[in-house]
Amino acid sequence: MIGGRRPLQGRKVADRRVRVERPHSPYFRYTGPGMLTAKAAASLAPAASRRPSETIRRLLFGRRLSNEEEAFERLPKKLALPIFSSDAISSSAYATEEILRVFVVAGAGALLVSIQMSLAIVALLAVVSVSYRQVCRAYPSGGGAYVVARENISHLAGLVAAAALLIDYVMTVAVSTASAVSQVYSVVPELYDIRVEIALGAIALITIANLRGLREAGLFFASPTYLFVGLTLLVIGLGIARIATGQGAVTAPPTDQLLPLGTEPLGIILILRAFAAGSVALTGVEAIANGVPAFKPPEAKNAANTMTTMAILLGVLFIGITIVADGFGIRPTEQGGPTVIAMVAAAVFGDGTIPFVAFQAATALILFLAVNTSFNAFPRLSAILARDEYMPRQFAFRGDRLAFSWGIIALASVAGLILIIFGGDTHALIPLYSVGVFVTFTLSQAGMVRHWFTVREPGWWWRAGVNAAGAILTLVVLAVVTSIKFVDGAWLVIALIPIQILVFTFVHRQYAASRAQVALRPDQVAPEPHRHERVVVPVSGINRAVIQAVNVGRSVSSDVRAVLVSDDPVYAEEVRAAWERQVPGVDLIVVESPYRALTGPLLAYLEVLDLTWPPDKEMPVTFVVIPEFVPRHWWERLLYNQSTAELRRALLGRPDTVVTSVPYRREEPDAFRRRDGTDAENR
Amino acid sequence: MIGGRRPLQGRKVADRRVRVERPHSPYFRYTGPGMLTAKAAASLAPAASRRPSETIRRLLFGRRLSNEEEAFERLPKKLALPIFSSDAISSSAYATEEILRVFVVAGAGALLVSIQMSLAIVALLAVVSVSYRQVCRAYPSGGGAYVVARENISHLAGLVAAAALLIDYVMTVAVSTASAVSQVYSVVPELYDIRVEIALGAIALITIANLRGLREAGLFFASPTYLFVGLTLLVIGLGIARIATGQGAVTAPPTDQLLPLGTEPLGIILILRAFAAGSVALTGVEAIANGVPAFKPPEAKNAANTMTTMAILLGVLFIGITIVADGFGIRPTEQGGPTVIAMVAAAVFGDGTIPFVAFQAATALILFLAVNTSFNAFPRLSAILARDEYMPRQFAFRGDRLAFSWGIIALASVAGLILIIFGGDTHALIPLYSVGVFVTFTLSQAGMVRHWFTVREPGWWWRAGVNAAGAILTLVVLAVVTSIKFVDGAWLVIALIPIQILVFTFVHRQYAASRAQVALRPDQVAPEPHRHERVVVPVSGINRAVIQAVNVGRSVSSDVRAVLVSDDPVYAEEVRAAWERQVPGVDLIVVESPYRALTGPLLAYLEVLDLTWPPDKEMPVTFVVIPEFVPRHWWERLLYNQSTAELRRALLGRPDTVVTSVPYRREEPDAFRRRDGTDAENR
């Protein structure tokens, strides 16, 4: 016997323990008295493969993974850069276009202001990324805005950051997918009509890949980013060379789809509007700071340097694309036309040429990679929130492939819904995107200021100053973005954040309340049980499953009643006659149910049992013992256990009642076989 | 104490019984020793209202009904006629059109043959209805084809009839809905484009109404039939008068949509084709024979007479519409144009006039009524098949509103799917419709022949002759319809019937096999249980729910182990320290699970327990006692019990293991309160 018994002293006993404890070894390490540590093999549920939908699952999601298979890979900078930067760098695919879409109402001259505007946004990017370098250093364990804000400001600030981040991740999926699809229909305009279907199909694929436990690692995930950066730098270089030599655009953009040039004056509102639109370039900048532990040591330093490289790359691409677009006089098209970045590439490479198509493919790929980043980040944050009891606990459960399945499915569903509602239009989605990002930035930087004031390490005032500048700047941008884009959709995000926080708090209070309700004072000692037990076994007739259940009941108490609920008095009398002969010593109660109901009459019978109990004696615990069929195939779920499940649900509502499920299977040796002595060979 | 104990003799004991038995009275009648009969109140599950989706359900489906509320209403002939005939009579709305659609390829002259063709079909109708009058008399309890064929021919014949009937009911829903919608877009052509949506919406409404327990009774269901019959007779009368006075059509049909007249010769194939098309007029004729018990006494006579009235009405309407259509030179239109019956009405009343719109509304209404007839018949037949174990048992379960919910939902789903696949086109659906009907007819009449040979009551040879004529005639028609319409879709029905029978047989064998597996020989006597029990309680810490579960476990056996699976060794040590202080006498095993898994390590622990059991002793029954949260609100399902459910599923696969669920609720007085003496006031 093992477990829970203190090992006795003396050699003989020790020998016995060795013999007896060997069975542990595949599953556990014995780590002390009454103490086992599970090995990976024990973490796999052995019975799980019996589930009915297993075949389909395996086909879609692959074989189950043991926990050991989650390799925690440390990334060198040259892999970490592309993997953590895809979200940020891919924003250059749409940021220029968003600025041009604003300026187009003020005529051709205003379009040229977009270069200054992109410079201003890159300046903001510089401040934010310097500010985030500090986060890398201060939180080598991964400084997500939730953690930084909660630890340094308050729980509420943490929740605000978490809510904004969750919105952010959803919007990254929606915007990047929409943009990726728009790159595709920039090449094949016929696909415009099924853009939403393509987007949903892409999300479905990414969802399945992530439920399969896709890990972002290796060259496969690094290459699209490098490809995009390389090709874009080529486009910018060739473009600027052409413009400088006065060659202009090779391919004219399709003029019938271009947005008309307006004549509005270039006022402050328009400039702020363009700034708010372009600030979407900053989305995804925080990813590196969240992923510090994935870097090779020295983690903090490597991450900080990667952050700088990323910011420089993003800045160069963004400004470069804006300059070339301006130089070629490219302006945005109506819904369904090619994207600005596609027109830039077409102007440089020639429309329909192989380099053009390759460029578009690279752009679409890096955007899908950005989507995938969110598919890693959203479930991970949800799991942290679930562990902190702000979200339902199942968000912290890992699926068979070690993925946080609930989070993945929640993200895919919400993002898919948003894509459907907004008709897959990138431009329409942008106003919802940038608000959450700047909430996150502001809280994170503000948290860092508090952090430096607390730790006061050498040079803290300097570091606090950098973060304070970042916080103030991002707060101002947040105010600008929110007020400028309020009616376009920013209001929705502003409204959603408090709603999410209400839900977080509600969930937290529920868990706290139910814990408090069942909590014990540390000095309370559990009483010995002193209640009487009685057993009720609902039976449908006499068979092995019923006898097995009755015998389980008899091992609990000598007070066992079998109850037959039947609408057929003749059958009931047959059963009674057989019962008295075959199951001596156990009473059979026949409850005739003319209306064919099962659950109702049984509950009423239990009620009557309770009412007839002497009122001066403590109520006994009623064990209701139900035979339950163990399905071996998915279709068996359709054929069996339907009334059992209903009965179980109804019984779990009764006071002083517990439900014991006795499984039966066709193959299983049962009470009778055992009796016949065939026990040994059947086991 | 009641139940199962034989009442003792003697006055004193009798007195005690009176005092003790009063609690029965709201729920049961005491009908003998150990024998209770449930009253209606006991058939309602008291705990059902706790289900999470209750509010939505109540809104959609209304309050729960007790079984007593199913009034079995006896119908006078004037109500039975319209209610049971809607299916048959409504076929006149499309039968003429189906004939004309065939003849149109042979030119204007051939169209006139449609009158002779309708006369031939009405002759067939006469034979079939006389034949069915016999069924009414022989099966006053309702002679569905399944029952007649099974009792008189064989089980297989019964299953063939059942399969054909199920297909029939599905096709009635699909065809009648499609035809009803085509009557609607005959008035408002703009609705043609959303015909499938309208059809699905109508099916959804009828589904909800039937899940609410809609009963076909009263004037509400009778009026559309009378309205349709009355208005159609008016159309026919006015039409024939016009034709006789040579006034011709008032409104010309929209010629641009008419099918072109062909020049094919009027050969035998074409005539058979038209016959097969028109025979769809006979669908629904069997309904009265199925519903005999619903008639006022003398049931059989009343039903037989109603059958005759129905056949005469159907015959008159069908021939009349054909004559008027021919007289006005109306021919079918392309898909999307008005129906023939709509053009007839428009020709008589004038297109767009109020009588025309009223006529179309009445036509649509009677067609929807025919749909509703199937919504009664399909679930009822499924329930009979489920009770005979040919379909999953849940088809025999009644929902809260006493409706067979599974059957209703299955019918709506399949019919809806068919409507979508066939694009809501009545004409395309017809080939699938008439095959099943004639299979049913043939088997039913053949069964009756055998019936008369068996009972040999006075005049049996005459009655057998009538049914034999009916059987042979319908068999010939079946052969014609099947061969003529084979490629148009009849093959699908021919293929479906054996598939359904395979499923029926498979389900039947499953139930039989699992019953045989657990069956006992009548001479076997259940052994006294002699196995050891042990208890394992998975715990998450120390709280009232855990203590309650531990105490339930201690009442089962003295061999109780609590198992804490945790990924946090510090927490585990805290719990152990508290456990030793607060739950003395129960061992706590700590299983450290570094990968956060719960189910796997617990199952592995149970495996180790089994392996360490002395091999020469019989394996004990392991009771795994799990605290289960009782949800009070729907959202609590999202917050609690997720890991419990997974654990339960996995454990039910283990041999020698039973699972005991100990419910806990926030309000519930628990083991500790009881100990404090507050027990009495809390109960």
C-alpha cells in the first residue's frame, strides 16, 4: 500500500516498500511521505482517446501532445526580430494609405504633406520605442502592459490595460487579415467580391493551426518578415532613384478607381486627423517587450537592441513608402481598388510582373504572420487573466495540443464577426484599432514611471523621465486619436473597455464569493460523519447493469431500495416477480407513471421518502446509484444515456442527495462473471 | 417508513401507516404493497426550472405543460374533414400544373388531354379511397401503413412502409412549403428572389409552434380548408360559366414567362409521364385512416364517410381546375412566373383584385396547413419507431410542452436542407414526392388483403378484393412513377429506403445487443456484494465543499484518501499542514503536477493504487467522490465544473470505478453548520 501512510522504520518494511512502489515509476517520482510528483506521462489523460469525436479531432488537430513537447526555445536576435516584429512592421503596409486617405480631400498639394506627417509619426515611434526599451530592462520576465500597470499603478489600471490589449489583439487579427486580403485582390481584382470569405477562410486555417499547437519559431516564420523588408527596401530604393531621375511612374494607377482630389483647406483638424490615421503604424511595437524571456541571454539587452532595430526598420519602411507614393503621385482608390502599397510596387516593378506579384505575396504573408502573433498573445493573456480569476477558468486550460483552446476560439470568433460586420474593409476597421494601442502604451509607460520611483536604482530619474515623456506623449496621442475618430468607431472601444472590466470584476467576485462561501476558519476541525445513508437505485428491469448498481448501493448502506418507474403495470408485475426471486434482500418499489415520465416521479418518490423521515432524526444522505453506459463510439452517445443525463441533472439540485454513476460497458466483466470465477481471466 | 415493506397486520400498525403515508398524496396514489401510481404532479420534474436556458425557452416555447394538459379532443366530422384533408386537398394546388408541364412539349392540342388525364387520376383516387375506407374500419385505433404492414406482412414490410412514410412527411413539408411560397410570389413577383428565405422562415415558425405543443384543432385549423374549397369552387364555377359563354380569359397570362409550346408527338411515354406527374394529387389521402381514433363515435364509420367526402372534394377541385385552365388556354410559366392555379384565379377574378389575392392567401394557407400535418405525423411515427427501438430512444421523449422535440427538429432540419438544395422549386421536388406515397399505399393495401384473409369476417372476400385491386393498382402506379421519374430524383428515394432500413436495423441490433449483454438468466440470483470499497476524493484545498465530499466518502468506507493535484509545492505544503490539523483521520496525498494537468495525474494515481493492490485479493470498487457545483444561473455553467466534467468523463472509462457527485451550492447548509446545531432552522 502506498500513499498517505508514513513509511515505517526498519529494514523489513523498507523492503516491502520497494516491491510495492515500483508501479509508481512510469507515472511518478516519490518525493516524500504522501507526496508524488507527476511525470509527463501522468499528465496525459489515458481515457481521453475514447471520446467520440476523437477521429475528427485527430485529423484536424493532430495527435495529442504531452506537456514535455512544449520546447521553450530561446531565440537569437536574427530570429527574434522577424518573429516579434511582424505585427509592427506589417503596419507599414497600410499606414501610408491611411494618411493619404485623409489628405486627399485637401487636394494634390496636401498629399505632399504626408511625408512630414510620416516623419512626425516616426518621431513618436522613436520616443515610444526608447520608452519600451526600459520595459525590456525592467521586466526581463516579460512586461505585458497588464502586469506593469497592475504592479505599479493599481489592479484597476491592470484591468484597463488588459481590456485594451484584448481589443487590440482582436483588431490586429481583423485589420491585418483585411489588409492581407486587400493585397491579394490588388493583384486579382476578381477576388474582391469574395474578400470576406477569403478572410474567414484564412482565419479558420490560422485557428486550426493554433489549436494544433503551432509555435512561432524557426526560419518558416522568420522568412516572410525578411522577404517583406527586403522587397520593400528594394521598392523604395528603385522608386526614389526613379523619382530622382525624373522618370516618374511606369504604370499609371487605374484612374477610374482613384479617390477624387478635394478642395478643403489644410486646417489643423485635417492634420490631426491624418496624424491619428497614421499613428496606426505604431501598433504592435509592444510585442518585443512582452517576449523578453524568449531571447537568448542577456535577454534584456538583446531585446532592447532588437526593439531599436525594429523601430528603425519600421520607420525607414514607413517614410520610404510615403516618399515613393508621393513622388509617383499615387493616391488611394475607392473600396475594391488596389492598395497604395500595391500601386507603389506596381509603379516600380510594373503591374502584373513577377516581382510585383512576389512583393504582394510577401506583404500578405507578413500580415498573416501579424495575425498569428495575436493568436499567440490573446490566449496567453486570457490564460493569465483566468488564473487571476478575471476570466472563466477554462481559458487557462490547455487543450490536447497544449494550446489554450478557449482563447483561440474566442479570438477567432470575435475577429471573424467583426470582419463580417465591417465587410472586410481595412479602412473602416482602423478607427477601432489605434485607440486600444494607445491606452496600452500610456498605462504601460505610466506604470514604468512609478516603477522607477519605487526601485530608485542608479540613473532612475533619467529613466523615469524617458518613460514620463513617453506616457505624456502617448496620452496626448490617445486623446487626439479618440476625439478625432470618436464617431468613426473609437467610441465603441471606449465603451467596450468599461464593459470588459465589469465582466472581469463580475467573474472575479463570483469566484471569490463561492470560495468565501465554502471557506473554513483555520481552527475548524472537520467532524466525523455521523449521518445515516440510504440508497435508491432507479431500475428499468433486471439486468447485469442494474445488479451491478444495486451491489454498489449495497456496499454503501444496507438501506437499499430499487425503484422501477414504468407506464406498463403488466411489465412492472413481471419485473417484481423476477426481482423477488433473483434479487432477494433488496426491496423493489414500483412507481407507475401513466404519463411515461421518469425524472418527475422519481424525484417525487425521493421527496416522499424525505417527508416520511422522522422529523426528530437527522436527515440521511441519499445515494442515488445510476448505471451509466460508457460509449465506445460517437454514435453510441445518440443511443444511450439520454434519460440518465436528465436524471443526473435533476438530482444534483436536491439537498442531501448524492449521485453515484456506475459505468457499464458491453465487454466489462460484471458482478456475475466475477462470481463465476472468470474474474481473473477477464481482467 | 414506506415503500417496499409489506404492511404489517394489526390496528396499531395501520394507524402509523396513515400518519406516515400522507406525504404521498400530492404525488402518488398508493396502489398496493410497494406500489405507487404517479399523479400528474409527479411527472413534472421539479428541478427543471433551474436549467440555464430556461428564460429563453419560456419566451420561445411557453410555460411547461403537465401531461394532463394534453386534451384528447374528439372531432366532429365537420372539423375532422378540414383538419385531416388539408394535405390531400392542397395537392390540387399543384397537380394540374404538373400535368400541363409535361404536355406543353406536345403542343396546344396535347394540353387539352390533361382533362382526360385528370379524370384517370381521379379514378385511381376513387379506388385508393375506397380501399382506405376498409383500413378505417379494420384499424379503429389508427391504421398507419407501418402498423398495417408490420402486423399483416412482416417486420421488414413495416420498416419499408415506415421509411417511405418518413420520406413522405419530409417531402410534404418541402413541397407544400415551396408551393405555398410560389402562391405568394405569384401575387408579389418581387418576392421570388427571397423564396428560399421565406420558405425557411415559414418552416422555422411552424417548428417553434410545434415545439410549443401546437395541436391541430378548432376552427382556426378548419377555416383555411373550407376557405380554399369554397373559393376554388367559386373559381371553377365562374370559370366554366365564362368558358361556356365564350368569354375566355379576362386577364391574359404574362406571355413572356410562359413555357414555349413544343411539337413532340403525344406518345405513350408522354402520357405515362403526365400520369406520373399528376398522381401527386393522391398524396395525403392516407391521413384520415391514420386518425380514426380522433373521430367522434362511431369512429370507423365517421372516418370512412369523411374519407369519401374528402375524395369527392379533391376529385372535383382537381378536375375543375384542369378544365378551367384548359378552357382559358393557360399553360405553365418558367421558374419564377405565376403558378397555374394563380393564373386560373387571375383569369377569373382579374389579376391584382381583392378576390384574387384572397384566393392566393387561402391557397398558401391550406398548403401551410398540410405542412403542419406532417409536423404532427413525422414526430409521432418517429416516437413509435423509437419505442420499437428502431430509432434512438430520445425520439420518444416528450419535451416540456409534450411535443416530440427530436422528431420536430429532425423534420424541420431535413426539409429545410432539401428546400435549400432544390432552391425552393416545387416542380423539381415532385419526383421525390410521389414514390414514397405509392410505396406506402401498396404496402398498406397489401397488408389489408392479408388482414381479411386472417380475420375472415362476413364479406371478407369482397373486402379483400377491394384492397387487392387497390394494392395492384397502386403497385402498377408505383412502377410507372418510379421508372418514369427515376432519373429526375425517384432514384434517390429508392436508394434512401434501404439506407433508412439499414439504420433502423442497426439501431435495433444495438439496443438488442446491449440488452442481451446485460441480460440475466431467469434462474440467476444476484450475489451479496462482498467486495471491498475504497474512496478517493480529489481535492483542490480545504473548504466546505471538500469536507462535505470527504464525509460522504467516509460514510462509504473507512479507506478514504484525499488527493491534492497541484503545480505549486508551496501551496501543497500549506494545504497539507492545514489538512493534518483540520481533517484528522483522513490521509492527504499530494500529487505534484508540474504541467498543470489534473485528470492525467489523478488517473495515473488510481492506476498505481490498483497496481499496488495484492494480486491475490479481489480488486476493490473505487469510489471517486467529486464535489460538483450546482449552477443557479446559466452563466454559472461557464464559470464552474469545467474540470469536474472532464474528470467525470475520464473516470467513467475506468474499470472497478464509480463516480459519486456531491453537489454543493452557495446557500446549502453544509456539514459544519449542521454540527453547529443550526441544522433545523436551515432546512
